[in-house]
Amino acid sequence: GQGFASPFGGSTGPTAWIAPGVVALYAVSFSLWGCFTFESILFVFGIALVVSLVTTVVVFHIGCRVGSHADVGFLAALCFALLPYEAWIFQISGHLDFNLQVLWLAVLLLAVLRATDRNRRPSGFEFGAVSSVAAIFNPGFLLCAAVGFIFAIRGRSRRGMVRFILLAGLAHMLILGPVVAVQSFRLGGFVPVKSNAGFEIFLGDTPEARGLLHDPAFQAHHPSQNAEEFARYSAIGELRYVEDARQKFAESFVLTDFLRKFGLRTYHFFLGYQVKSWDSSSLVIAVKAGFWLLPTISLLALLTARRGRLDAAECVMVLVTLAYAAPYLVTGVMERYRIPMVSFVAVALALVTRSLIESRRNRIEPQ
């Protein structure tokens, strides 16, 4: 009777701390099989496996559109199936929400590519519907949708642009509007899908975080891991707790310090693997560091193969992926936050592989 009640345990009333799409999946599982039973978790794992299968098909279609050939689609799907990023999610059942985010970022990217295709009439309602549902699983996807929206309306006639905007807006009102309205009503204040953005900014800027989301930062400040913080969260309510955290961030804000942490987060998101206490050997560290670098390597390889001149579809793919990364460069970086980029990595590697095959074929063909 309390909607999406506390993500931390205890009776704290309604909450919007976690994206509702993720919570709904667990709620369905618990209602069918019981709370935290073996069957309920097995059910969620089963859904996650289906999500992986569907995402593989979506990545195939992204590859076909960006590479303009089915071969690129098959190579992209193969890369997605073989890369270990998404498989790492299955080590911890609580991280299965990122399996869903892998899916919805891929679906959103495909919707953007369809909307920006100059050979077809774009569907504003389709674009709005996909971006709305994606936002229910991660409101940060709205930034990706905004990038796609700019490309979708660019170069269209005024009539086509207005039609696209109105239909996309209608889809957002019908799908995302009720979610925002219900959660805002239950919590007694405006809630844009999730309520905790102000807290996330504060947490990532704390001294314990050092620009990243370390365990000490969670233990010192997060109400899920700090008893005093949970008691305060429970006493004053979620919206005020988040607003207080945002005010703390604003009061302690120093631009040079924030920019330094932003640079550190950017480095760790794209380049530097952070060694964990459980990394057992130098070989394990080297392998993980290599996979950590692969998104950046795949982007650089694609730029090299295209001599710095990406076509429109490739530009859209790159910019949508960078838009996904942007919020984490402000709030904080964790390893699992990077996993949804795997669809971009798979397609980029497929494009580079096909480019190398064509280049080799051209060299060995007789003149």
C-alpha cells in the first residue's frame, strides 16, 4: 500500500529513489514467487537472459543501419554476444537493472537512427514512446533522446518538424506524464522520474568519493549503508533529504575542485581502470584494464578507419553514447555504469572489422 516503498528497508513511506521500471520488474517477480525467494530471483535472471537475447537482435539492426549492410549487423551481434561486459552483471542479482539499461540504450539508439534516416518519414510518436519508456528505466536517457531529437528535426521542413515535435511530445505526455504525476503526488513534490539526482551530485563530490564512487563514500553518506543517514532520511522524508544534500553540495562548491574531480571522473570513465582489493593477480588486472579501455579504443579505431570523417549515422551513434556518459561525469563513476555502452562497442568493432576486410580485399585484388 505504499507504492515503491523504501529501497533501503524499514517503513519510510513512498519513494522514487530508484527508477520505477526497474522496481516494477522486481515487484512483479515478488508478487508471483514471494519476496527474495529463490524462485523470484531465478525468474528475474530468466527475464535478464531474454533481455540479452532481444538486445542482441537490436544490436544486429543497429549494425545494419549504421554499416548499411547485413554483414556489419551480424558482426555487431557476434561482438555483443562474445564481449563479457553484460555477463558481469549476472554475478550480482542486484545489478540486473543494468541489463535492462543495456537493452533500453540500444533500443533508444535504434529509434534515433530510424528517426534520423532521411530515406524514411520519421515517426515522432515512435521516437517519443521509446525515449519515454527508456527514461522510466533511467531518466538520464532523456539526454540521449535530446541529442537524437536535434538530429531528427535537423533539415526537415517546417511542417515535418512541427509534426515530429507534437507527436513526440504527445508520446511523452501519455507514457512519461502519468509516472511523473503519480510519483509527484505520492511524495508531495515534483519528481522527474527519480528523486535522488541532488543526492547523487552531492555524493560524487564528497571528499570520501575523491571524484569516484568508492565504498567509503557510501559508508559515510549513503542511507542504505549508514545507520545515522538512514534515520535522518526516514525522519525528514525523501524529498527534503535529497534537497538538503543538494544544498550541502552548493554550499561547499568550489569550481576548481569540481573541475578537477570532473577530469578525474572522465579519465576513469574512459581510460583508467581502478584496481580493486579483490583483483587477484597482475594478469587479472591487465585483462580488466584492457576491457575497460575497449570503448575508447573502439572509438579511436573507428575514427582512424574513417580518417576522422564519420558519416551521419556513425556521428549519431557516437554522440548518443557520449550523452549517456555525461551525467556520470558529473555525479560519479562506478564500473557497472559503463556497461550499457557495450552496444556501441560491438557496432564500432564490427564497422572497423569490415573496414579492415574491405581494405585487405582491395589490396589483393589484381589491378
